[in-house]
Amino acid sequence: MRLFQSSLNFPRRGGGITCRRAVDLVVLAMATLVWTVPAGTAANAARRSPWVATWGAGMVATTPGGAPDLSGKTLREIVHTSVGGSRVRVWLSNRFGSAPLHIGAVHIAVSAGVSAGANPDGIADESGVAAGTDRTLTFNQSDSVVILPGAEVVSDPVALDVPELSSLAVSMYFPDRTTATTEHTDAQQTSYAATGNLVDAANLAGKDWPQRHWYVLSGVDVDAPGDSAVIAMGASIVDGYHSTWNDNHRWPDDLATRLAADANTRKAGVLGVVDVGIGGNRVLLDGYGPSASSRFNRDVLARSGVRYLIVLEGTNDIGRFAVDHQPYGDFAQRLESGLAQLAMQAHQHGILVFGATLTPYKDCFYYSAAGDEVRQEVNQWIRTSGVLDGVVDFDKATRDPQNPLRYLPRYDSGDHLHPNDAGYQAMANAIDLSLFTKTASAHAVGQGTSSR
């Protein structure tokens, strides 16, 4: 059921229907769907497949001139799990490639964590794998795979006991001339590259050089029947920018820890958390990476076992208007309708959507008083519109009560835009875990999600 066109096509105030009225009509139309959904639709949909996303990343095109040369090299990437399982499979992406991508071998193993040594740059080495956990991954029973431009592939499942809240090492060997064109920037996690086919090496210490980004690897699923996942979508604050490197202190990581420790969410099987934040991302327009609107299908709807979505996005939309000296006009309403569109698409797939209020950013480089008025208006809409299935009030959790346009000083990383580790933990702590024990949405109209 299509309720409205793209938010950018709404008439402006003063002529015909206003953007505010259009958003209200969306809310009213969606409310008519309240009684059409059988209880448990979203939960049952998530359980139809045993596969649940335990980790993922939003991918972007590498910056011109910034793509690393991986020719004849092994790339070992470290990722942090949320939900555990007995089998595992990985997703590899050539989404932004212009030529086929040949990968000669792929292995996965449980990470051994920090070793006693360090690489030549003095960074503690985390390239080791736990003894007895190394597994060869195949693709349609082949040890190698060619990924066409714009495509993703998924590996065959392999038996591996994947612990929850642990780290995995995924190693890929590139035998041909290869430059990495699809990446996730600022991973807050060191990965490693080394010359030669070393996918089964116990570690890469002394022969590697660190990488700050994830390349090619876009997702990891585990076989966890009855469990489901939460997607965290947004920009750099979702991505954990300025959290401590290699320590997994993004707020989605902290949320995963809370879900695992809570008896109710463990009973409900809500244990997966997938962080698809992209630094610089926007709702309405492409910026650094595709907009939330244009990447929604592959970063949310296509993930395995997703039942819930938290959206924290819009600050970059607002900030860029200030930097570009553009009039705000009815921008708040356009942003609200863009968020409403994301919620509608999620509801069509039986996913419950929780809106997160935008955090303070006074004294940030792109702050403006007019922009903050938009932020406050959007936050009020998130809290009161009724379009969403729940609210996570990150604004309230992080602001200074004495100066609510700024972060509480102990939560500020120093740039007045991103939290530090303590701020990210406060955000995770502000999430009401009872949101994840709901079994049906008043808005959901689809038949639920399936593994991508």
C-alpha cells in the first residue's frame, strides 16, 4: 500500500497540503492498519529461517585514490559477534566494484585476541586465531569465488561454534590484480594485510601491516534457530566514531552485551545486533555513502533474522544545510517524512521500528541555531508522531541538564558531536529492553523477513 510519494515532492507551506499535514496523513493512514496484523507476525517471521545476522557493516565506495592494492595479498579482518551459533556463513560484497572481484580462498576462525607481540608500527597484534577453529569457506562447494560488479555473495555454511560477544577473524586471499573498491571506513577495529596466501596462518605477526577499514566483508550470519536480530542504522554515532579502537565500545556493542545479560531478551531470543552505521551518512541525500533511503533494502531488509530496527539519523542532513548556507524552510518536515518512509518499509516486512532522538551538537563545526531548531522539532516528532513503535531518547540520555544543547561533559569525545566510550554506554543503557519483547506491531503489514 503506497501512502505517499518521496518526501522531496511534498508541496511547500502556503500551497495546497503542507508537509506537516502530509506527515499527519501518513500517520493516520498507517493507524488504519492497526488491526490487520496477526499477533506474533514479526516474531514468527524471524524464526522461519535459522540464520541470524551476528555482525554486519554498511558499505561504501572507497575514496578516489584511496583503494588499497590487495594483489597477491591476504586480508584478515576482525569482527565482533553478538548472537552465537553452531554454524556460520559470511557475506562478501563487490557493491561498488566496476569489474569482477576474484577471491582465491576464504577462511574463518575464532580470533585469539591480543598477542604478546606487536606489528612493525608498534600496534598490538590481534591477527592470531584460536587453535582448532580455522575453517575453509566455500561458495557453491568451490574454494574460490568471483563476485560480479554490484553484487554480493554468501558462502556455504560451515560448522563452527561461534561464541556470542566474541571476535572472529575472516581471511581472504586475492590472487589477481585487485584494488578494494567496496569498504566500510573507520571500522574502529584493526584488520591486517600480508603478502601471499596466508588464509590459514596461525597469525600474521611480523609480516603484516594494519588496516583501518573493512573491505569486501559485509556480513556474518550464524545458525541460531529461534533467535533474531536488531539493526542499528545511522551515521557515525551509530558507527561508534571516537570510541576506543579495538575495544568494541560502540553503543550497539554495549546493547548486545545488555541483551545477552537480560533474562527476558534471552528468553525472547533477541540477541543479535547489527551495526550498519556509516560515518557522514544522511537520510535524504547521498553524502559519504548512499543515503539511508537508498541503502535501506540491502542494509536492513536483506539482513538475516532481523526483527527490530533502531534509527538514529538526521544530524548530518541538518548540519550540511548549515555548512552549505541553505535555508531550512520546511526541512524538518521533509526529514520527518523521510524517516516515516523508512518505518513504512520496515513495517511491510514485519519489523518493529524504534526512533532515536538526535543528540546535542552545540559547538560542533556545523552547528547553527537554526539547525538546532530543526533537531528539536524532529525530536519532538520522533517522540510524539505515533509512526514509530517505540522511542529511544538518546538526546535526554546524553545532554547536559544545565546546558541541554551540549553533551554532558563526561560524555563528550571532545569534538562536541560524538560521544566517548562513557557516552556510548549511556546511550545503550537508555534503551528500554522491554521494547525487544514485543511480539507484534500495530503498524506492521508484511509477512516478515527472510534471510537475504
